[in-house]
Amino acid sequence: MSEAELVWDVQAELGEGPVWDAARKAVWFVDIKGRRLHRYTPATGDKASWDAPDQIGFALPAEDGALVCGVRGGLHRFDPDSGVFALILPVETDRPQNRLNDGFVAPDGSLWFGSMDDSEEVRTGALYRWADGELTRHDDGYGVTNGPCLSPDGKTLYHHDTLEKTVLAFDHDDGVLSNRRVFAVTEDGFADGPSMDAEGVLHVGLFNGWGVARFSPEGERIGAIRLPVQTVTKAAFGGDDLRDLYCTTAWLGNADKRGDQPTLGGLYRVRVETPGLPQNLIRL
């Protein structure tokens, strides 16, 4: 494993949701509070950014080359060529205090994502699945949602309540969840965004935990990847061999630490031994 390398000192207030776009050979990620969508192209070092209509929790690639973005109030289609966001589907019109936060694409092309109270004071967050044009609420009562992601065999879905420092696990069968249980608790930071490697090891960003925690399929803490900044929000596998781990960070809640940690909010990369799983595309 290599040392963490800063690849873009983007100064994101709340960097989140890194995702590898294999077609473009680029990493997409968001700054939720900054209402910005970013793209980094490793081969050229090219950096590009777009303003989002509101707070943007995730941006995930779709089969038609667009991105589906979780913007406060609904799902949007983003066209990278025109830079235009277009509303696909309103979400949680009954919970105007909420925003969307983190998402995942399953192998069947369905989109899973969570919501949360923007003030992080009320447990109104929920877990959703969007497939075949239908939106289904699968779980409810979260403080701050993060994830989800699936095990390599697709039989276990992991989802976090970050306020509780808790990684939850569900049995998963063709979009149906059951047997909700606690998989792990992170004591050295708040369990933020999760990603899965090819061997079934869960990688969990640690907000205020200085890195990424690694958990075995049995829920055992088996190590950590350390970063030089304390607020790591999510790590995602990228590169042609899926062994480049891209980590988003944030200065939200730690503005007073920016003197000692001037690259808080930057995008980092770590070279790892075990590859991740290929990024699935949303089926529109």
C-alpha cells in the first residue's frame, strides 16, 4: 500500500461520493455544502467543476453516459456535455427538511440512496431503491445515512447510520431486504461512506477518524488506511485495475483545524493491493 497522495486540493466543505467512471477514465465526486460537482481525470490531471441546483449528495454514472444526481428535493439527470441538470423525480416532498446523501448502483442497474435531516438533529433519514421508474422506501429512522453497498455475491447490503457510528447489514435478495442487524461500530470516528473490494472487505470512511477502516465479511476490524487529514468521508476504487483508492475529505465541522491541516477537503489517492468491484451503471 502506498502513502496517501493529494491529487486535488479542491478545498471541499463536504466532499463526498467519489465514483470511478470507466468510460471517461475519471473520478466524479461532490461537495455537498458547496453545491458543486467535480471531475478529476488522472491521466491528464484535468479538473472540471459544475454548479448544482442545490445540495448534491451523489452523482453516479448511467448507461446513456449521463449521471444521475441526488440533489436536495429529487433525482436529477446531469449531462456532462451541456452541464445541464434536469429533474427526473421529486423525492421526499413530504420531508422538506431533508436532503439526499450518498448512493450506490447495484449490478442490476438499480439505484440505492439515503436521505437525512439537513440539520442532523431529527431522525428522518430513509433508505430508498429506484428501479424501473419506481421509488421504494426500504428502511427509515436514520440520523445520517451513508452508503449503501453490496457484498461481492450480492447477498448482503451494508448501510450506515453515521450519527450512531454504526454499520448495519441486511440480507439482500433481488432488491428485497430482511434481517436488519448491526454489523460493526466504529469507535475511532463516525462511520461515513462505504465501498467494497473484490475479497469482500468493507472500506469505511472515518469522519474525524483520520482514515478508512477495513472490516472483514464477518465484521472484524482488520486494519485501517491512514490519511493526513482527519475527516475522510468516503473511499472508492478506481483506475484501470481498480487498485487506486480515491478518498474524499471535508473541512465541515473542522474549520478551526485548517491551519494545521490545510488540505482538509482535498481529494486523495492511495494505491492498494486488492482491487475493488467494477462500478455498475444505472439503468434508465
